[in-house]
Amino acid sequence: MGRYLLGVDAGSTVTKAVLFDVTGAEVGQAARRVPHRYPRPHHVERDQDELWEVTCAVIREVVAAAGVRPAEVAGVAVTSHGDGIYLVDERGRPTRPGILSLDTRAAGLVAEWERAGRCAAVLPLSGQKPWPGSPVSVLAWLLRNEPDVLARTAYALPCKDVIKQRLTGVVSTDPTESSLSFTNVHTQEYDRETLRIFGVEELFGLLPEVIGSHEVAGEVTGAAAEQCGLAPGTPVASGAHDVDCGAIGMGTVLQGQLAIIAGTFSINEVISDVARVDERWNARAFVVPGQWMNMALSPSSAANLEWFATRLAADAHAGRPFGFVEDDLRAVESSPGDLVYLPFLFGSPYPVDASAAFVGLRGWHERGHLVRAVMEGVVFNHRHHVDALRDGFDVTDIRLTGGAAGNPRWVRMFADALAAPVGVSPVREAGALGCAMLAGIAAGVYADLAEAAAAVAAPPAVCEPTPGGVARQEENYRRYQRVVERMTAVWAELG
């Protein structure tokens, strides 16, 4: 049996291949960007062939750089951004460019469904309401606007599954991805009624076979092996949605554990042994049958600081990404936090077209005040989601990963704002490690998820809240809530 496991993480902007040994130690990684295309306003797409070429390139690079023989790779798994949709024909060839979860072309259609009561009707059945990037929303838009494309299409797949199909020649998905739009929340199986509610039942035949996340979905074909440099016959696990893999990779595998992923999206998720439905979160299938990953999320997290750095601090950002943050924060450390930032550059958790804003900005504010407000605004949006999950579940342990986890001050803000210890995993590539763990189970390296987690366990560094910090962040969060409440009418008018 091989001594290494390969996790491929195809994010919304960067695709990474990360090689681990069976103890979870990273032995190499390679990464490349896959550009977005914006053919029209609100349309965010990518070329499927280019995605495959980049995936092959990073796999070849990481195996070569690590000095590992292809035969030493025991198993492979792929994870990717969820939602959106990628369409292929019977031969696995694209029938149109892939549509990412950042795409909002279906916003008007979802608004129609909301007014007609369809979103409320589907909630108790599927455990979630659709949003513009949901697979069902995008498919319904395509049925209305591109019926000729759907007529040529054999399968509607998540991003990771088009990569998996090219690796193995087998079309399939896994429970975490199938539950993004199309399954019954209680049975965790496909349910035609979910499509009928939205008037797209005729598309049921596009849904792929569901194979368990840690089961073998296929093997690397000879043709794929020539392209990506793996050995023919290498087992490929079914894999999982990136938010599930990220949670697994940071050791969040038990009921009641809450994972916070602070990246492009504000992702907050807790595992449960029961299906509990609420419009404040999505109740989706976890990688373990009979368990659920309950996700409260919005596209409003650490990407706000990246935007700030590139647009408003380009001089300090150049050559030293985010290095200016600590200097700026230290310069205003003794100043009061009287500035509010609303982190809604790319969307929000509210039922209006919310936008980002600084509120309370004055001439005496320094750049450090703005940096701190941006970081706090991101934390407060996460808290909005975490408070909802705490209402529904007994949260026993909180862990943080993503861009915010690399800054100790930001981690402290999370601990103080949540008034709870926050563990930061030392694993830098949690998503890739999580899917590599699934590959290990599929290949027989580990017996199950519990054994895999124990084998690669790395204790988190725990940041404890401070009494003064908790009181300060509670006051600031209440101010933030008041601003959001008063801005709702303004956003509605502008929208």
C-alpha cells in the first residue's frame, strides 16, 4: 500500500494539490489560479477544460516536487467549492462553461419563488431555502434561458465531480453535494418533490448517482494518468463539499463541534445526529450517513480585508501582503472602537440587497481604525450565524480556519466576540487534508473517519476570551446590530 494521500482542493479561485503522509504531515503542495469569466453582469463562469488542465498541472507538480513515485500514492480525493453547477454530456464533455457559486444570475428567479411561497414550502422538505447560487436555482434559470444547452446535457454536476469524472471516467457525486438542493433532509436521498416545487421536475434525470464520501468512486484511468502523472488504477474516493472537508481537516468530526471557516464565505457549521430545520441555516448531509452538517453562511468574511488591502492600502500591500495590518492596528490600539463596518461586499445573510459601508467615519480616523473595523465587521457577521446555531444546537467546541485564522489579533476578536475559547488548527490546508482523509478511508489506510481523525490529529492552539475583551466586543456588536437594523430600510430602497 502507498504511503501518501493526495487531496485536490478546487476552490473558487485557486486549485491546490496537497500531498500528505498517512500521519497527516504535509509533504508538498502546488497551486494555480483558475480565472473567472464574466460574460455578463452577475454571471461568474469558468472554462471546464481549463479547470482540468490546471488540476493535472498541480498534481504533476506536487508529486514531482515531493520526489514521490506515483505508485506510492495510496489514494486520491477531490473537494471543491459547492453550489453552482457544471454541465456535461454523455461523454463527460462540457455543454457550457461551469457556473460558480458566486454567480447571481438567478437572483430574480429566487425572488419570484420567495414571493410565491415556494422557498417556504421547500424548507421543511429539503432543510434549506434556495439562494441564487444554489444548483436548483441555476438549473431553473438555465431551463428558462438556455433550454438548448440542457437538451444536450446528460449530467448536472458539482465542480469536484467533473474533475473526478475526468480522473475515473465515472459520473457520480456524494451525499454532501447531492444535499445542496435535491434531497429530502430526513431520508438524505433524492426527492423529486424538491424539483417539482420549483417547476423543474423534468431535470431529475440529470442528477448523478450518489456514492458515499469515503467510498471508492472509481480508479484513475490510463488516459488520466498520462495527463496528471498519477499511477493508473489509483483509488479515487467520492469526496465531499469543501466546507465539510475543511471541518474534517481541522478535527471537527463529532456532534456539537462547531467549525468556523473565515475565507471568501462566512461559513459556520455544526454536526448533529438529528435533522433540525430552521431558515437560519442549511441542514445538509454530513459525510457520515445519518448525521447532518448544519451550515449558517453568507459571502461576507475575510475577503473583505483582501479587498481593503488591494483597493485602499495598495502602497502597504505591495510586496508584503497584509503585513501592514499589525502596524496599523498597533498605531490605534488605545483609540476607541467607534467605527462600524458592514462586510457585505459580495452579499449578506439578510433578505435585502445589502451593501458594504463604513458608518461613523470621521476626518480624524486613521487607516488602522478602518482595518480594525473591517476585521470586527467580519467577526460580527460570523457571530450572527453562530448565535443562530447556538439557538438550535448544543455547541461544545469551536474551531477556526481560513484567512482570519492566520492573524492572532483576529483570532482574539473571535474569542472575545463569541465569549468562548476558539481553537486554531495548525493545519494550513484543512480542506485538502479533509479530502485526503476520505481518500485514506477509501484506500483502506484508515477504517473510518474516527480512526482517520485520530491518526492525523494535531491539537489546536486555543485562544481564551478575556473579560475586558468580551465586554468591549459585546458593546460593539450591539452597535453593529443597530446599524444593520436601521440600514435595512435604506438597502430595500436602494435595491
